[in-house]
Amino acid sequence: MDDIKNYVCDKAQRLDTFLATQIGQTRSQVAHLIKQNCVEVENKKVARAGIKLKVDQNVKVTFPHAKQEKALDVDFNVEILYEDDDVLVINKPSGVTVHPAPSVKEATLVDWLKHKGIRLSTISGEERHGIVHRLDKGTSGAMVVAKNNEAHEFLSKQLQDKSMGRYYLAVVTPPLKDDITTIESNIGRSSHNRLKMACGLEHGKYAKTMFKSLALSDDEKSQFVACKLFTGRTHQIRVHLESINRHIIGDHIYALSPKVEKSERILLHAYIIYFIHPSTKERVSFVASLDEIMKNNIYKKFNKENIDEVMETSYIMHSFTTDT
């Protein structure tokens, strides 16, 4: 059965503000609950989050139970970098989609999380699985997953205030001209190709990426770089590179000439992740190692000793300015 609770308003205020305080959730979560027709004021269902409540009005909320869907069988392994009662830090494999979608037929990271028993739910009954941020299917690397709703809320806020972040590694071609390259350009859905995002669009959202040159390939045709995101837009690194006529090897969506460089996977990896721990409130960071395919691709093109040296985490993290 659904859980029903009644509240009495003690002062005139907005409905969503009142319920957010009573329930201990954000106004956006409350708004979603209202859209689901789960809220009544004086026994009448309401459709707007911003209606004004009067003193002593009764508000009834019906909290639906989460709809649990069966997990698909999983045929991939996920490396766990760290786990406690609040968070799970993983190294996502390349080729694994994070979220299920109608077009996705194979098992996803969410299915793997279901098998691990991580099944959070929103107050409106929607099932979620602690996913705080995403990585594209082909991109590998560090991700943090929340194991309870409090941790999810805490980590989500860090995405907004930039206290959570990641450093990426990539192999790009042709090489960038400068040691440090900063790109600031709005990103939005391409009007020419719905699979792609595009730069410089009026309807796009502000995005900033910084690239640091780490090593030049033996033939000087490609470059090993570190990438720092100051915003988190879809395909941000790939789109910003395309805007200056560069692409990541193995990227067949934004590649200038896919036939020139072949790779079993896109050579893009979320190498370091850092955030404030939900319980200890201490800043923590984790490093996700490269898989064999990406490692072999890099060692074929670059001097191994140079690569091992520039992949030192302290070197990468101190290569970027801290201002946003």
C-alpha cells in the first residue's frame, strides 16, 4: 500500500516550500510529487507547486511505492575502487551504457547496480540507482554512485557548486598548438544531427574545458592530453575539440575522418575523481586505471617512460589552474 501522511500549514507560504521543509526533500522533488497527482490541499488534488497555502490548511501527501523493474543479466565486470555505507566508486568499462533506454537492448550499469542491491527511490516512487553523473557508453573511468538518498542529494549539490570534479585522459589528433588550451563555448543539441551536440548555439548552455598537453606521439600526429571540465555538458570534451578541428582517436561521431585513425574504443578515460564525502565531509580522490585496450593503444604511439611519468596524478592535478 502507498504511504499517506497529513500535514498542517502553520503560516502562509508556497506549497512546495512548505512540503520541502516537512518532508526533508528539495522543492524540485516535491514538484515532481505534485505532478504525479500525489498531493491534496483540503481534500482537493493540486497541480501547481507554487500555490499559496493559508494558515491551518491541511495537506495530504500520498507517497507511492517505488516501481521495481527486474535487472537484466550482466555479462561484464566492474572494478570497485572504493565502497562504504554511503558511496560506491567504480571504474566503468568502455562499452557499457549507464542508463537503460528504449534503444538500449543490452545490460547497463544500472542493471549491475540492481544486482548489487543498490536501488534507491525518489519520494514520487520512481526507482533510481544512485547515479549522480554519467559517462558516455564508450568512455571508461571513475564514477561515484550514492548508496542512500542523503548521499545522493549531497553529491548532486557538489556537481552544481563544483566541489566534485574529474580529470580525463585522451589521445587527440591533430595535436593542440599550445601547452594549455582553454575552450569556452555554449553547447546544445545539433540541429543537423540529433546524435550530436554542437558549439556556439544561442539555445546552448555555457561550457568550459581546459586541455593540458602531456606528450606528443612518436610520429607527432597525435597527442596525449589531460582534460579538466569546469561544467558538465553532454559530450563536452568531444564537442569542444571538434570546434577547433580536433578529435579523440576512436570517436566516430565527432571524428573529422574516421578512416584515418582506427581504435577498438574511443581513447577517452575519466582518470581521477574527487568530491567531499557525504559523512566525513573530507575531500577524497580516487584514480581509475586504464584498461588494456587503451593502454596498448597509447604505448604503441608514445614513449612508455614519458607516459608513465606524465600520468602521475599530482602532476596532472597541478597542471591546471584552480580558478573557475
